[in-house]
Amino acid sequence: MNDTEDRFLTTPAGLRLCHRADGPAGGVPLLLIAGLGLDLASWPRPMVDAFTGGGFRVIRPDNRDTGRSDRVQAPPPGLLRQALARPRPDAYDLADMAEDIRHLLDHLGVERAHLVGMSMGGVIAQTLAARHPHRVATLTSIFSTTGSRKVGQPALSTLIRMAKRPARTPEEAVTRHLALLAHIGSRVFPPDEARERAWAGAVWQRGRDQRAHQGVARQIGAIQASGDRTAELRRITAPTVVVHGTRDPMVHSSGGRAAAAIPGARHVEITGMGHHLAPGVLDRLVALTTDLARAHGAAVTRTRTEEPA
């Protein structure tokens, strides 16, 4: 399937979800779940290519309220509710978002998949692995947390930046994205600014318009409505690697250490990594995921993520 081709399904709940699939049709299913407010194109192309080159069939959905998937027809929580962690009574939660992913697997005829989730995508993957263990071959959880308010909390400086009024033009959206990335990213693993600028511009056209902040607010509500999931994490049986950076102002590294409560989980802390899939960490993340899959039955080869010279 060409990278520019979006496909759609409608869940039993009536939500239209967008997704893409890359790589060999008979490849090992690998599902990448993006984070808060991020669309499926937020997964760096070199990372996707490394997985497909290694024999994976890479599936990427837009979560509900993101990208070209449906916006939920419910009011978003206001800033005060978010600050007090009091979600609206009609809020959806992480279990609902995990069910979206399960319906996607059903739609594609995939019985079991290797899951990789970043940030909120990691907690969605954790929820799916806990509630539907037979659907998850392995789990790679990247800079995610447990929902406990004692760990993994964002820095105050991050919250202040996130509380700003939403961007009103594509140009402002690009400027805001680069500014936030300078804050939550890393000097040790700097971003590819040209790629980030191009992504931020394209994502506005693809669905992150003036309504995007409402979807982000509802996703924050879903996280808060799910509460502390530490006990649920202990029900996960899938072989797991938990990856976190030592410099993460969005999800403090204590969240990664707490998420290692998953039985048998390997905890990998990357010195200097922030809350961003920077070029300098992609090879490590691909290797951790691929090695985990290989150790548990997936016949895949490993490919590096560097662009051709």
C-alpha cells in the first residue's frame, strides 16, 4: 500500500477510523500507536522503512480525535477540569481507544500483532495487552506511564506551553510545533528540523486544524478518566520492553520506571533522550522492538534506519 493512501473502517461504536499499512502483505504484523494529538504520519519514515525492510507489515492508525479519524461529538473538558484531573462524565477512556485498535485488527484479519506505542499510544497498547492478551505478541512501550499521579507527571513549564491558545493558521502551527519540540526534545538527540517543519505543515492539512485542540483535550480526558492503571499493568502477559529517556519534561522518567511493573518487563533508559522520536534514537528503538519480536517467534531481519547516502 502506498504511503499516501489512507484506508478507513467504521467501528461498532460508529466511529470512522483511518489507517495505513506498509510492507509485505504476508509480513509479521506490527502495529504503531501514536501519542497525544499525533497522527499516523508522526512515526518517522526511516523507522517505518526499517521495520518493513525487516519483514514487518507495519500498521499505523489515526487514533480517534486525530488525523483523518472521526472527531468525537462531545464537548472537550475545559482547562480547569484538565488541571484538576476531573474528566467530564461523558468522556471516553483508554479502554475505548484500545477497543478501536482491536476492531482495526479484526478488520484487517490480524489475530496477533506486535505492538509499539509512544506516550499516550503506549498506554493504549498497555491497555490492549492487559485486556486482550491473546491479541498481543509483544509490547514496546516508549516514554509512557501508569496513570498514577505520583509518577510520570509533566513539568510545569510543559503544562504552561500546552495551555496556550490553539494555533489559528498553518504557519502558526509549524512555529508552535518547533517551539514545543525544542522544549520536550533533546540536545543529545536533536530533531531533523526540516522533517518536523514539513510534518507540522502537512498535518494541518490532513486534519489538525482549528478543531485539533478539542481532540487533544478529549484525549487528555480519556487518560484522566482511566486513572491509575498499575494493577492492570500487572495482568499483562506479553513479553515487554519499556523504554524511556532521562530527559523527558512531558512524561517524567519515573513513569517509565513505574511501567516496568509489567511482569518480566525489560526497562531500558536512554541517557539524554527527551519526549521525541529523534533520528539519533531510531536505530535503538527498532533494534529493541525487532530483537523482542525475534526472541518470541517472529522471523524478521533487522535493518538500520539511516537514509541512503
